[in-house]
Amino acid sequence: MAVQSTLRHSAAEEAIATFVEKYGELIRTKLRSTSKTTRLLCTLALATSIILAGEGTRRKWKRKREERETGRKLVRTNSWLHNKDGSRTIYVPYKDGTSKVVISSTKPLTFEAHRRLFLNPPRVSGLGDGHVPAAQTKPGLNLAFLHQFLSLMSIMIPRWTSKEAGLLVSHGAFLMLRTYLSLVVARLDGEIVRDLVAGNGKAFLLGLAKWCGLGGFASYTNAMIKYLESKVSIAFRTRLTRYIHDLYLNDNLNYYKLHNLDGGVGQGADQFMTQDLTQFCAAAANLYSSLGKPFVDICVFNYQLYRSLGPLALTGLLSNYFLTASILRKLSPPFGKLKAVEGRKEGDFRSLHARLIANAEEVAFYGGAEMEKTFLNKEFKSLKNWMEGIYMLKIRYNILEDFILKYSWSAYGYLLSSLPVFLPAWGGLGGATEVAGATAVKGGRERERMKDFITNKRLMLSLADAGGRMMYSIKDLSELAGYTSRVYTLISTLHRAHANAYYVRGRENELYSLSDVQGTIQKGFDGVRLENVPIVAPGLWPQGGEELLESLSLIVRRGDHLLISGPNGIGKSAIARVIAGLWPVYRGLVSRPKNNGEDGIMFLPQRPYLSIGTLRDQVIYPDGEADMREKRKNEYDLKRALEQAKLGYLPDREGGWDTRKEWKDVLSGGEKQRLAIARLLYHEPQYAFIDEGTSAVSSDVEGLLYETCKEKGITLITISTRASLKKYHTYNLVLGLGERGDEWEVQRIGTEREKMAVEKELHDLRERLAQVEKWKKRREEIETELNKVWVGGQEEELGAPAYVVGEEQQKEEEQDRQTEAEETQDEYQEAQSRVMSDDEGDETETEEQRTGTEGSGIVV
């Protein structure tokens, strides 16, 4: 016989047991009533679901592991992934691993849709005659600020289903929740004071417990409000930053035009894109809580006070708001204008430091530390004086603001709270309670009066806080107007440069200004062609440019290597800038290949540019590691390009392809130029502009580099003043001819004319070599005469004193004579080799004419 348990079960345990037993029996009954086929199918379905869930979990874990490995690899190689929709997936270091970020480019249609907001603002906005406002436009609280802010909001919140809209909705929900909690706290505060005065301990302790619980929830609400405000700010900044980057860095070269052609934002575009943009996004996100939340609080608290204190109190509150707002607005300094000027001065001071850092070596060679310090101190003094002036204005305004919002409003609140006591007929529900409680027990009436007073006081304090934040927001709005004006000016200027919208109605076009561009650029031409193109150094908009060459016409076909020579400052590099699209084509036609880089055209500037990143990035720039893989190239190809540029030792010396260094400081001047040639050999373009690209390279290595480029099938267009480069080119474009230096001529290297000039030079050198022995003999005679002195009418030869002609001096003189002779001999040999190369060129030219082939050639 089983022994019965003596343990007693609780009611909850018995209920659970009954529930399990009931539904277990029901399931068993259902199973018994089903057929074997159904049970088999259910078992298979359950097993299949378990297997599929396990397989899905395994695949998910494997995908995450592969993603982590891909992220580490891409971070190490400074690369990214191309997506099918045109976006890019990058991985950034985050904690111990990587974080995946998908960057989508802004569509061109979006730029076109926004262009009217920034280039054609409505006249009612007060932005002048419907043109882009200048950077010096005075910002303020007006229709212009409203138009500018709403235009930027269309970028920050592109649609109501975006992430930013969801953050704003969440932020608004928490703000409304905090308003409701403020009402609950006001009532609870009054009840606690009432119970304390009445001596009701149990109710008092219960009220404290409610207070603590409500305080924990309110603390969470306040923390979430601050967190969501920060999230909104960073979301706004992300949208604007990516939008500006897409508009700033594109094939239209807006990043170059903004500083060198437009000039709408001066030289401080970095100040606009970093500090001003950050401050604008923070102020815009804070505006939602500093202006929207107080407005809701004022409406809710006014309604509650209207019910408690009556219509007279509401009228007094509203009149107080309007009076306070009018006084503060009238006496408020122009904070928007002050902030805009402060931001501009901060940018100027920052640009001076950036300029000093970029040119530290040159300043150090000149010893210009004192002069640079004078410039910096002068600019900082200007910034300091301006900021001190702002602080002095803020002192007076803060005194007035604090007195009105804190003390005057508190006294006025006490006055309104006394209405139910002294004027019950005008006191609303509080007055009715006073009238009804006149016949009640005296202590009970005082307790209720205390409760109503504390509740109304709490509401008045909350209302004063909301009103104070509304009044403070006037100053915040003024500062926001300054930030908005600067960000709007930046985007407007970028749109103007992107659309080339420089024509203004009612204004005459200045010659060779950006509104006077009438030339054409043709991309897709197999060669480089200029037809009647004036070479003009452009001025900042709206000024005109300076004409360097009146009209230039030439054609460069494949294999026609062109050398552009002439005096410094005559406009040699300007030709490359016009063909590359950096400078406008004011007249005529410029034709060039369509692509930059592989199978197109490539430009090597005077100063070799080394980007941030790995050694691999320096060779393949402007490609990335992903672009290199798409071209089916690898590190072996990069190694071969470096070896051809005589830099094959770099990977071993620097520690491999993934090494990251400040390459502009690691490599010497010659290595930088040879690395630029290695880039040229990696990309293998059909045409290449080399602007003084080998000035720091020895002549023998220079010749090897040019021969290697020609063997690769690259047509070279070299800008240089070195005559030794002629032998690697077919034609020579000579600039700076004529009396005024504005004429030019295209010469074929190796013609009879040039041959005669070289022969004349050879004849002069031969004559100079023939006179070397004569000069030596004459020098010895002079030294012999100088060693003789006259004593008493008799010649007496004396030795030269040690301090006049010492042994070291004699050796130096002998070396000088030998060096002069060797230099003359070298010049003779170089001229002789040039004559031989010219003869070969003539023979080649004669052969081409004899065969009658129609090859490529420069047409003038």
C-alpha cells in the first residue's frame, strides 16, 4: 500500500496541476482519436522543422563568421564591397570586431529636385532677387530663415517612412509622456503635503512609495529623451554629411571649383562641413524639445490652471507671455548674426593653423616663425575681441532674462494662486471649493486649500519652466538661424558649382568670368585636340580671368609624344588644367578621351599626391583594393610596376603591402615622383600628362622611365623646361614667343632648323675647347708676372707668401681648371649625341614620307 504524502500543496500549485492534467488529457484524447497516418505526418513535420531550424541557425552562424572575416580583411586592406544597386558596403573598426555600414549615393534626380530650393528661392522669403545668398548675408528670425530651415529639413527627413522620422516620433512620444508625468507629480505632491499636514501616516507612506516608483519611471523617461535627442542629431548629421559629400566629391570636380573658381564660401569649406554642420544638427535636434515640448506643456498646464484658477488667471497668464516675449525680443541682441561672424572668424583662425602645418618645412627653412606667430596672434586677437563682445552682450541680456523668467514670473504665479482664496468668484474650481467649504470644518478646509495650493504651485513652476524654455528658445532660435544660414550657403554654393548656374538676370557678363563660358568639352575623342581655345587663368566669381594665350590649336594622336616648354609662369600647366576640366573652356573646342585612367587619359601633377592608407593604395590610387580585383590585377602586377619605376625595394623595406604610414613623410622627393610613374604604369592609360614629373629624378633613371612608358604604348605629353627630354618626344610646343610672350609654335623635333641650331652650338663649343690650352698658358704667365717684384730698380723673383697662394689654393685652382674642361667636353658630347638623334629623326621622317603612310601627327 502506497504511503500518502504529508506535504501540503498551495492553491497556486493545485491550480497549475489541474491545468496541466486537464489539457494533457485533452491532448492524449485527440492523439488517440487521430489515425496513424496523421500522427506520422505530424512527427515528420516536427522533425523537419527541427532540422530546418538547426540548418538555418548553422547557416546564420556561418554567414556571421564569414562576414566577420570579410570585415577584418577589408579593414586591413582599406577596401569595400560594391553592391548591385550602386551602393557600397564598408566595414569600420568597432570594439573588438567590425561594424557593417552600407552607403547609398544620392540620386541625380534628387539634386535636380532640390536645386530650385537652393538656387531659386521664392522672393517672399526675402533672399534678394531670388538668387543664392552670400556668406555675409545677415541671418535672423524671418521668412528667409524659415525657407532655409525647411529646405534643409527636406534633406534631413527625405520621407515620413525614414529612420529620422521614426526617431522624431519616438522622441515626441517620450516628450508627451514626460508632460503627463509632470501632471501626475503635481497631483501627488499636493496629496503628500495634505496627508503630512493632516497627520495621516499610512497615506503619507503610501504617497512616498508612489513618489519613488514614479521617480524611477520619470528618470528613465528623461534619459531616453536625451538619448533620442542625440540620436536625432547624429541622424541629421549623417544625412547632411552624405548629401554634401555626394555633391562635393563627384566627377564634376566641385571640390576644386568651390575653392578656386566659385569662392562663395572662401577658403573655409572644411569649417562649414565640420563645425558648423555639427552645431546646426545639434541645435536643430534640440529645437524639437526646447520649442515643441514647452509649447505642449504650456497648453496642457494652462488648461489645468484654467480649471483650477478660473478664466481670470488664464487671461493673466496669456498676457504675461506676450508681454515677456515682446520685451525679450525687443531687447535681445542679434545672436544669429553674432554666431555667424564668430563661426567665420573661427574658420579663418583654423585655416591659418592648417596652412602653417601644410607649409611647416618651407617656413622652417625661411625662419618665419615670428611672422607666422604674428599672423596667428592677430587673427586670434580679432576672434577674442569678438567673443568678449558677445559675452558682454550676454551679461546684460541674461540679467534681464533671469529676473523676468525666474523672479517676476514666480511672484506673478503666487498672485494668481491666491485668486481662489481672496476672489472665490473668479477662482474657478478652486474658488467653488472655497465657497462650498466655507461651512465645513476649519481644519479640513485648510488641508484642502494646502493641497490645491501645492498642486497649483507645482503646475505654476512647471508652467514657468516651460515658458522660460520658450523664452530661452528665442536666443536658441537666433543662434540656429546663424548656423542655418551658413549650412544653407554651403549647399547653395555647391549646387551652383554643380549646375554651373552663374548667369544672373539683369547683370552683364564680365569677359572670361564663369558666366561667360561658351566653349565645349568633347569626351570620347581618341586623342587630345584644342581648336581656337584661349588659355585663361580664371578669377573668383564674379570676376573675370586673365588671358595667358589668346588662341591655341593642336591635335595629339597616338604615338605623337609632345613636349610643352617655355618660361616659368607662361601657362604650361594651365593647358593641362583646361584639358582636365579644372579650368573652364571659355571659347573653342577641347576634345579628350572619355575615361580617366585605364584606356583613357591620366594627369600627373607637379606635386606628387600620396593618400592615406596602405602601400597598395599608393600604387593603385585612385582605385581601391576592390577596383583592383575587378580589373583582375594583383600584388604581382603592383610589384612589377614598382620594379619598372625602380622602386621594387619598397614593399620589403616598408613591411608589406598592408603597411600604413604617413607616406608623404616617409618617401623622398625622387621616390614620390617615381611612385607617380608607377601609378601610371599600373593604370596604363593611352595618354598621359606629366607636369615636371621627373624633376627630382636623375637623368639616367629619367630616361629609363620615359622609355618604359613609351614601350607600354602610352602617349606622353610632358610639361618641362629640361631640354634633355626632347629625345623622348616627337614634337615640341614652345610657349612664350614674341615680344609680349603670348605667341606659341609647334616644332617637330629633329628638323633642319633645329639641326642647324645644334650645329651652331657645336661650333661654339669646339671653339671654346680649342682655346682651353691657350687659357692655361696665359694663366701661367699671369701667375709668373705676379710672383715678381721690383727692388731698387732690379728684378728679383720672390716666392709667394703662404697666406697668398698656399698649397690648398693651388690644388683648388687646378681642380677648377680640370672641372671647366670636363664640363666643356660633356657639353660637346651631349650636343654631338643630339645631332646624331636628329639625324635619326630625319631619316625616320624621310622614310615615312617615302612610303606615303598616313600616320598620326600634330596638326596646327
